[in-house]
Amino acid sequence: MSDFRFSIRFILFWMILFAVGRWLFLFSILGLLDSVPRPEIFESFYAGLRLDLSTAAYLLLPSIPLLILFNFTRWNSVLRSVHILNRMLIIVYCLICFGELALYQEWHTKLNTQALSHFQHPAEVLSSASWQLLLLFCLPLGLFAFLYLKLYDQWLAKPMPHPSSMEQRPSIIWSLAFPLISVPLLIILIRGGVQAIPITESDPYYSKHQPLNDAALNPLRHLAKDALESHSSSSENPYLAMPNETADRIVSELFRAEKDTTVLILKDQRPNVVLILLESWNANVCGSFGGLPLTPFFDSLAYEGIRFSNFYPAAYVSDQGIPAVLSGYPATSRVALVNDLKKVSGLPCLSIDMGKNGYETGFLFGGELNYGNLKGYLINRQFDHVTETADLPADLPRGDLGVHDYLMAEEFASIIHRSKQPFFQCWFTLSSHSPYDFEPAPDSEETNDYVGSIRYADRALRHFFQLAKKEPWFENTLFILVPDHSHGSPANFDLEQKEYHHIPLVFYGNPIKEAWRKREIGNTFSQNDIATTLLKQLGMETEQYHWGKDMFNPYSNHFAYYCFYYGSGWVTDSGSVTFHHSLDEPLMYEVENDEQLNQLTRQGRAFQQAIYNDLLSR
């Protein structure tokens, strides 16, 4: 087979693989595309064509010098090296392609380095994946890897006969012509054409529906670029949009309140505090927050207490969301601060400040806290007691992730019963995280595992409060219920929509003054504001929480910054804007006019830049 013919077939081979991969990806996300016109769906093939060609050319690049060497030597060992290399590339591509299919079902994002970093704890990754997701990964992976390798062997790797005479060798002219022609053509393909600016990973973007843009974006190219960016962003701020002095000034104005005051909503400043971190809850499944009526008991608490109805998470995974709640520290895309304990050691934390003021502090989780290094963070931040599955009774039934919420409700009530008052006790639930292997209710007929898990978690909450109400400490306990992050819901919002990230926050309990009960607060706030707000109510120092504001200070500005893997969002009472990290212009927005769009864009960009500068400086 001539070198030119091999190169052409190689490019075509990979274009076939990329097209099949795109078909499979689109088929797997059909549920997210119900409202999308079919022609717009198929347009993803055309939108991703140039980047696919560029990626195929990159994959051919390592083979070119070996083919040139083979031209001059005719060593079959060199040709065998070419085929071994390309078979390895096929296997890597299959791992990425089908890993992405599985990941997208849960995270609604493409495979990335942050997801891969979780494989530092492979047992936890496997236990958190449902058997359906494992099948979605393993079966297609094995089948298509076999088919692709067979196609490669038949089409590109047929053995070349060993030359028995000089006549079988290509001429010197032909041997020189191959690199002189192929290398420039390869460079043009890699650049995506002869235009002034080479093709980038943002070129395939064509739709307002992000899943379609994700379908058009080559998974191999995306992961490679993401790995390079993750490495460079560890020492450089990737979100520079303005001079740092300007960004700092804008952020300072955002946190400046006309008066440093608060409205005290508690009867006294020494209540017990119970914080319940609800795994992966979304406001769209809570009737009290305008969503589906899937959480009747939680809704009853929300209606009796104070519910914050325009509330947002800091980020999209637990190892970012929990520090946002406990330390009031914003998250940044692709980075979990808790993975670097040197940076964690400088963070404030509710456990430290409440511990200094006489509170006994504890954190309970039914699974393993080494996932995302949360255990290191919690111990570093001086919780008196950190309890995980290894510390629980061995006879407690366990699922793949650990002990499920209904049984953990009893454990949590028991732990609080033994605590010295005043206490600050936290419970991080787990059953609303895949693989959803809890025991369903006898009359349950849920077809959606996530919906079923939310109903189950709500029953677990009811069980805990039934036990708690029998305890003498209940009357003097403030309960705070908030998710660690959001999750896709039956409403099928796209990941970049602010509705996807909308989460509930509820303050509930007898310590709340009667005049403040049964209230809805519609101002915009985020997880970063919880620590400052709570400590203000307890009469404790809050200066160390630079990134939070007091939600009961009537002079506080109302805004929330959240991020997801490839973008971020900025929400205020009057509008919102969403950014994609690879695009200069906002991805989407809800504003009254261009002036407001410019203002919100500037604020969101400044906040993103300032928090990353702070992260680098720690």
C-alpha cells in the first residue's frame, strides 16, 4: 500500500469513527433534545466536520516520520510500529468516547480531566456508577473497539510483502515527494484550512442547545485540549478579562454594603445548629420552590420556615460545594480546592469559628469521605468528629456508596443525642447520588432513578425529624437544609441554563422568631453566603469570610456566581448571563437592555478573574 493511499484511508477511517461516535452520542441524549428541530440535530455532523478532519490529521502525524523511514529502509518492523501505535490510538479513542457517553448521563458535560482525576479512587468511581452506566460503558466499548480494530486491520494494516529486489523499492523521487507533499497538506488539515486563524475548539459551536454543541465537539480533541489547559491554569489565570486592579475594584463594590448591620431572625444567639447537605438536589423537584411535587415533607419545612427561592450553588460537584457552604469559598471550573491541603489550611470554616465559641462540631456521611479529599478538608478544618461508613456499625446494611439515608437518619439522631449542647452537627446525605440502589417504597413505580431517589431522600428526612422531635434538644435547634450542588431534573434544562443550577435553601426551627416564619425571600444569593449569614445571627466574627455576604442585611447586594465545567453563570435580581470559557461573547443572557448586559458581563467576568487570582495566591 502506498504511503499516500495509507494516509488518505487513515483520514477516512477516523472520520468514520468520529461520525459513528457522534451518532451514538446523539442517540444517548435524545431525551435532552425533545424540543429541538431534527435538522438542527443533524447539523452537528457538518458543524464538527472541520475539527474532526483536524483531529484525524493530528492522529496521522506520528505515523508520517515512520512511513518516511519505511520508504527508505523497507523495514517491516517500522511498519509494525505504525500499526501498533494506531491500534493503541483506537483503544484510547474508544475509552474516551464511551466514557463520555456514560459521564454525560450524570454530569451533562463532556469527559474532562476533573472527571478523570476521580480515578485516583477507582473503587469509589465504580461504586457510584449504576449498573446501567457501567453497561453503557463496557458493552459498547468492547464491541466497537473490536469492530474498529478489525476494520483497521482489513483496510489499513494488510501486510506488505518483503522486497526481494531493488525494483520493489520506491524511487528516490517518490520517497522525497511523500514528505514534501504530505507534510504541508497535513499542516493545512491540522489548522483547519488556510485562513489566518487556525481552527479552535469553539468553531463547532452552532446551537443555543449546549448538548448539540457538545455533540459537534470532537471528544478526543476536547480532552487533549482540556488536559493542556488544566496544566497551564495551575500557574496562570485563564480568565483574565481586564486589569486585576479593575476586577478587584468591581468585586469590592459588589461586597460593599451601605451599612454593616443585620436583622436578627433568631430568638437568641446560642441555638444548636443542624446543617443537612442534600446530595444533588435541584429546586425543580421541590414543589415549594416552583418545581415538581416530589418532596412533600421537605416542602412542609420550607413553608413553615424561611425559604430562599432564588438561590444557587457555587459549583457542580461535592468537593467544591461543601467548602462553599462551610467556608464560604467560591468554586472555579475544573478546580477543587480541597485537593490541595496547603490551600485549604488558610480557609475559614464554620467548624473553627463555632468551635471557638463553645460549639461541639461534627460531620456525618454514610459513605467514604476520601472521594474528592473531603475527609482531609474536614479534619484540617478542625471538626471535633468526622464520621463515615468505616466508623458506623458493621451490621448496618450498605449499598454501593455506603449506608442509605433512611438508616443514616437514625444514626444522625443518635449522634446528636450524645452531643453536648450547643452543637453544630452536619449530615451529608448520599442516596440521591447514583447508582440509586436504595430500597424503594413498596408502592413505588418510578421510571426515573433520580426522581425515585429524591422521593426516598424526602422520606428519610421525614424519618429524621420524627426522631428529632422527640428529643429535648429539638426546641432549641436551627435547621439549615441546602444541596451540595444541583442535578439534572425531569425538566431537562440544559447545563448552561440558570434553571439547571437553581437549588433550594431552607432555615427551619423553633429558634426562628415567629414574625420570620413562613417567609419566602426572593433575593438572589448563593452557597457562599450561608456561613457569613449564620455567624452574623450567632453574633460571631465574619471578617474572614471575604467571599460571602449577610443575607439578612437589607443593604447587601443581591447576586450569585456559579460555575460548571466549561462555563459559569452570573445572576442578580434583575437579570442573568452565562459564559462559556472558550467564547468571548456571553453564551446566553436574560437582561432588559444592552447596558445591563454589559454591566452583568463585566461583573461576572471580574468575579471569575478575582476568585481565580485568590486561588493562585493561596
